[in-house]
Amino acid sequence: MSIRSDPLIGVVRPPHRAASLALWLDRESVFSWLMMTLPLLFLAAFVGYPFVYGILLSLQDRPVAQPGHFVGLKNFIADYHDPIFWRVAINTFVYTAVATLLKMVGGLGLALAMNQHFRMKNLVRAVLLLPFIVPTVLSTVAWMWMLDPAFSVVNRILIGLGWPRPGPSWLGNPILAMCSIIVINTWRGLPFYGITLLAGLQTVPPELYEAATIDGASGWQRFRYVTLPLLQPIILIVTLFSVIFTFADFQLVYVLTHGGPQNATQLFATYAFDIGMGAGQLGLGASVALTMLPALALLIVALTLYLRKQ
Amino acid sequence: MSGSSRRDFLKIALAGAAGATFAPGAGRAAGKTVTFLHESSFIKTFDEYMQNTLAPAYEKATGVKVVYELTSVGSLPTRISTIAETGSGADVTMIFLLYPFLFADKLMDVGDIAEDIGKQQGGWYDAAKEAGIVNGKWKAIPHSNIGQLMNWRTDWFAEVGVKKFPETWEELYEVGKKLKAKDHPFGFELGHGFGDNHGWLYPLLWSYGGREVEADGKTVVIDSDETARAVDFARKFFKDTMLDDVLGWTDVSNNKAWMAEQISCTNNAESILWFAKRDFPEIGKVTDQAQNPAGPKGRFHLLNCIGHSIFNFSPEKEETHKFLRWLMDEKQLGGWYASADSYYQPFLHAYDNAPMWQVEPRNIPYRDAMASAHLPGWPAPPNRQLAEVVAKYVTVDMFAKACAGAATKDVIKSAEAQLKEIYRAV
Amino acid sequence: MAQGMVPGMVTGHGWLERTLRVWLPVGCFLVLALFPFYWMAITSIKPNAELYNKNLMPLLVRNPTLKHYVDLLTETSFLLWTWNTMLVAVVSTAISLVLGTMLAYPLARMRFAGAGLIAMTVAAVYLVPQPLLFLPLADVINRLDLGNTLTSVILTYPTMLVPFCAWLLLGYFKTVPKELEEAARIDGAGRLQTMRQIFLPLCIPGFISAGIFAFTLSQNEFLYALIFLTKSSVRTVPVGVIAELIRGDVFYWGQLMAGALLGSIPVALIYSFFVEHYVAGLTSGSVKG
């Protein structure tokens, strides 16, 4: 601007200030922080605050409808001495690890199978998502019936092959019960894994396959050296989501076995619920739920490192 | 409008249009009323009697409106917790099991009503006092028991020569062995349900003289010969008479198994008979009910007392108090009990010979069972430790693990360790 | 490659090879995925007498009846619950998409101090498990006096949806070419204007894919609904069905299965409509994200 601007200040100022306000708002940092304010406030209010509250709860002795008082790590020490707690921890890790593995492998298989053209592909794709769409509690009720030895098709087949009646007790035997919940979880989550991986498969440029074929690579080698590496980011993301959801699973067990037989299917979420809502011990329940956090963080870090290395 | 503000507009419009389900406070009734929270009854006519007969009658007599709020089966503890925590939501509520003790601080002392009613209607069963009195004060007016008793197939028992239900556990065991051989096994829940497992396991333990914790609420005495005998019995009872699947059963499983004609005997509330009569009349005809068998130290039953409590923070305390007194008066109470036939077993001796027992005489054992009914964890006083023991299935799993094959010594030791840990602070 | 060919297309081989490569594996997955639905469908039309009969082959029905569907629709509040569920799902999804965008856009496009920290915080929020939050959230909801209102779940569902939407949208936003926005800025448009008028319309596939996932999670949610919604009139399908079609220890199996089918098939049909966009959205967003 020229030196002439000074006498003109009185006239120019209002629009200048409005313009500079607009300019200020448009600065990257200002714009960004303003934009993020609402969601951050929301998360702070509905996640941050309850999270801190939850931590405080876990450090208190807090029976329902009564005031709490601070007891430090007493709840965690009680959990440490609680044999059910350790059973629950093992159950949750095993459940998560096996189900996720099955979903990953199965999902990949599904994606490969679906990555071919055939009629009604879109319909099949949508229909395959049904296990994921149907409310878990309802499909679990159906499974309850399917796993009853008297009605189970598998049992009938096994009995036909010579197995002694009435056949395996899918929900009564601790190991079979854990297998059952893993199977149901896999059934529920595999389609989502599969469809997502399929999306990834479809972005692999065909030229890469052609080049590999020209170089003499077999089908398996093409898969191992072309497909897998390119799918890695998707596999990572879907697996992370899957691990988080599976680890915190509640509905399936709550409806099917409520933790039985003898706590063989008790998970962190259902145990915390029983203690908090059943026994009315809100502090102790919170302490069980809180232990999920470092466990989950550990799993995620380990997973990320492992997959990044591949 | 761009995408996001279109979304905003829609949100606001919807919120405005459906204000009733969204606005704060919309969950409660407004105005001078008494809000009566109740769990939805298994017997529809019972709720209807309150809604269509009792509530209007009270309003006509006093001008006070009674709002009968029903919450679905299983969600009452959650609802009560919420109300107790926030200090608002209902004035008087149905309450059961150990909840009068857990929420005692928020419940009004209703001893005056209890004394009155007791005098008026023949006196209370001891079990009622066990369930309603907390630290010497009545915190709930007991209404009825929902008993857990033996259900048995008269036709199949007759096939092995048994016309009357066995008196003792050992006799029942012998019958069970024969019936299992005929492909009509027993089915007693050993999983993580709530009623049908505690309904026979605690009475089994007590009838052998076993107990978790003494009446002083401190001494853990589960490690005893009596307990060992009960556990040993349970193991052979499971192995020789039952389906394997019962280890994973929840409360619904034995009902299902009964209608599928898989089992010949189980422990249940009246729901099996009721449902059979309604949907499977042929099965209903051959279903009968009986008291639990006796062990060496007596015959016991599980107490599942439904009662009513007044929240002491209720703004309508006085009105609610009057309402409850009116409700429990024999003029109202008798009709209300009768509307559900004998599904609810009254705790007042005046009803011991009421006509409603003749509507379905097979329910009479439920009445007789009340004399020997106790809360889970008895004789330990009901308190938070007991609630924790029950919520963690300590006793149920002790029996279940033994049935699944573990040694009696081990399961008792492990239960003892858990109990000691839970009762340590006392 | 010949014209009109697409990678992976099975051509020039006999129907046998086609069957082995396509129909056998796909068929396998279809059977495994749909078998329980077949069971649900059969159960929902079986009269009780057949349903409980353990001697009959469970996979067949002799005297089909629509009684369970009729009972479900007339004797329970199933339609009301479905309405509640859809309403809650739509509004929660909308809120989550909006808030997710507000988080993802600056992180994708702007450079500013604290960006890394925010990104990590959002990811960390995702790790906080529902079972830990439900107790304190119950307290928050009660203090706001929102117990037994749909608002309680509409406000709490985004807690699990916003981080996911933000994450997914972030990946997607990064793949959108910057040229159009830069051109608009050179023309003098403000950042907000650019974002709303130029950028967001390009991201529809991303919104669809995030929206579909959020919608599914929302209509499937159980724990918060169990705690906050205890009156029948405000219940959502998962809780309503479990609470009211299970009276004490009696399950109304036929009606439960009818509810399962009525609750999922319409949604699946909607999905089949959107699935093209869904896949496209995920592809751009995730592989490069």
C-alpha cells in the first residue's frame, strides 16, 4: 500500500477489520481448530469424561446407590486374586485371537472366490453380508437352537456315522462352548472381512498380474508376491477393527451362555456387567472393564508391528 | 443447502416432531401421581387387574392417579439402580431377591404397614421376614413368592413304578437312573442361568447341612463334610440321571427340553406347567409339581420373594405410603392374587386356604414350600458380599465343576478361596 | 488382453472348470453364511408343536403357519421398535458423519500444530471399550434426565461411531485430488466455502461407505440400549425382542426368528443398492490410507 493509506484509515477500517477477521479464520491452524472444536467437545463430554470417571470409579469402593470412597488399587488387587478374572482374561484373548485369525483367512478366501465375474454377483455380495447385518442377539438365539444336541444337524450326522447319542454337547462342554462362540463370531464377522478385502483386491492393477505371469509366476506366487503385499494396508485396518470389537464382545455370550459352563465363555465385558449390574459393585466392575484397555492396546501394538513387518 | 446443513435441518425437524420421545424428562410421568414401577408379569391378567381394576379404584377413592409403569422381565434391577442413583423416576417399586438389602439406604422404613398387614391377615411367614427386614427394619413389604420346585412327568415315573414323587434325593436318584436307561433323563440346570440352577443347588447344599458362610456373616464354612457329601451326590446325580448338555443350560433350556419331551424331571417355577397347559395340553396333563426332595438335614427351597418398596427420596412419600397400605389391604390384595391364579404365592397365612389354590391344585406344593424357603446364601445375612458371591456363581460353579469331573476336594477348596477373598474385608 | 475382458474373468473354459473355480467356493460360503437364515426362516413358520418335536427333521416344515409373524406384529411393539431402531440409526449415523468429517477434513488437508496429537487421540478413543463406559455414561445420561428417551442412545452411539467414521473418512479424503480445491482458493474462496461446495460433494462414496458401517453398528447395538431403554415404547429391536419375547424363562422362538428376519432382510436389500458405492468408498479410502 502507498503512504496515502494513513489519512484513509477512518474510511477503510471496518471492511479491513472484517476482511482481516475472515483472513484470520482462514488460516490453517485457526480453521482446523475451530472445525474440530465441536467433535472434540463431543468426544470429551461423552468419552473423555466417562473415561476419567470410569478410572476414578475403579479406584473406589462404590456400591450402587451409595456414596463411594477412595480405596486406591484395592479393586485391582481383588481382581488379581480372583481366579475367575484370570480365566476371563485367557478366554478373551483366546476368543479374540482365534476368531480374528479365522476371519482373516476365511475372509481372504471369500474375497478371492468373489473376485471373479459371474452373474448375480452384486446380489450374492449383499446376501453374504446378512450375517453381519442381522442383530447379533437374534442370530445368537437361532444358534442356541442349532446347537441343542437334540436338534442340531451336525449331531444327527455324527450319530448317523456312529457317534453315541445324543452327540457332542456344544454348550455344555467348556472347550466346545468356547469353540461354539468362536464359530458364531466368525460366522458373523467373516462376511464383513471378505467384502472389505474384496474391495481391496479389485484395486490391484491387472498389469501387475500380467507382468508376474509373463515372468513365469504360478497362481500361488502371484498371490504371495503381488496380491498380499498390496492388500496389507486393508488387512491391517480391518483386523484392527475386528480385534477391538471381538475383544469387547458382549451380546453373543450374554445371550448364549451367560459365561457358562463354569466361566468357560466368560469375557471381560460380560464379567464386568455381572459385577456392576448383578452384584451392584460399580467400582469393582469398572476395574475389570479398565483392565481391557492395556490388554487391548498391547494387542493392537503387537498386531501393527507384526503386519507392518510383512 | 450443502450436504451437512441438510443433515442438520433434518435432525432438528425430527427432534421437533418427535419431542415426546426425545425431550429430557420425557421418560417420566408428570403431575401429582404415584408412579408404581413393576416388572412385567408372566401372567398378563395380573398386570391387567392392576391397570383396569385397582388403579382406577384408587383414583376414584382418593383422587390420586396411579401410574403403573411396566418394565420388561430382567430389566428391573437396572431400572431400580438408575432411579436410586439419580434420585427420581418412581415412587414405589417392585423389588426382589437381595435388592432390598443393596438399596436399603434409599428405601423407606415401612414397618408400620408390615405390622398392620401382618396382624390383619394372619401373620407373615418367616421367609417373608427374612426377605423384607434389613437390619431390623422393614424395607420392603413382601408380596409373594415365586417358588422353584420339582416338575415331574407322571406318566414316565409311572412306567418305572413310581406314583408319588420321591421323598429324598437318594430316592429321586434311583428313579432317575431307571428313567435315563429308558431314554427319559433328568435335566437340572448347571449353567449360568439364574433361577433354575440356584433353585435346586442351594436347597441341595442346605439339605445336606452345608452352608457357605455362617449367620455371623464372616466365617466361611463351606469346607465341611456336609458340603462334600452334597457335592458327591450332585456328581453322581448328574452322571447317572442327566443329559450332558445341562452343564451349559440357562434358565430357558429346561422349558425347551420339557416341551421337546427330552427330560422327565427338572427344577423350575410354574412356567413349565403354565406353558404346557396353554400350548402342549397333552404334555400338560402328565406334568406335576412337587416339593424338593429332602436330604439328611431336612428339606429346603429357594426363596424368591417379590415385594414392594418406597423410595425415601420420593416427593410423594406420604401419598405413596397411603397407596401401599391400601394396596396390601385384604380387600385389594385378595383380588390381585387371584387374578394370577396361584402363580404368586402369598406370604400371609390368611391365604393358606384361599379358593385360588383350588384352581390349579398342582400349584399347592409351592404354598407348602414357603415354610422352608431361604434366600440364596442363607444363613449368611444378605449384604454386598453375598450379592457378589451370587453374581459370581461361586456355589453353582462349585457343583458344576464337580459334575464335569473335578475332584470334590478341589472344587470345595477353590470355592472356599473365592469366598474368603470376597468376605475378606468384613 | 482381449477387449472386453476383465482380470479374473473366467472364460474360454468349460462349465466344469467354471463350477470349480467360481460356484464351488462361492457356493460354500453362501451355504455357511445362509444356513442359519434358512433355520430362522423355517423356525419362523413352524407351528410350536412341530418346532419342539425332536423326532422330526428340523430342516423341514410340514404345516407352515404365519402365526408367529402375525403375533409378532400384533402382540408386541415390534413395528415401534423397528421404527425406533431406524430412527436412532439414521440420526446417529448422520451425527457421526458430520462430526467425523469435521475431524477428518482438517487432519487430511491442513497442516497445523497438534495434528499428530489429535489423530492419535481419536484413534485412542476407539480403544476405550464400551463395557467401561457404560457405567459412567449411565450416570451422565441420568443426570441429564434422558433416561428412557431415544436421545440417550442417539447421543451415546456416536461415541463408538465418530472415531471410526473419522478414521475412514480421513483415509478417503487423502485420496481426493487437491487440484479443484486449490483452484477454488486461488479464485478467492474461503476454506469453509471450498470445503462445503467443492470438496464434500466429491466424497459421497466415502460417506456412503462410512455411513453404511455406522448404520449397521448402530442398529445392532445392545449394551447401551439395555441400560438406557427399559420402557417398551422407546426400545430398539435388539433389546425389545430379547426383553419381551422372552418372558421369564420362556422363549417365544417362532416370533424371535420372525423378528430376526424382518429386522435384517430389508436392511440387506438397502445394502445391495448401496454396495457398489460401499466397495468403491472403501477401496479409495483404505488401500492408500
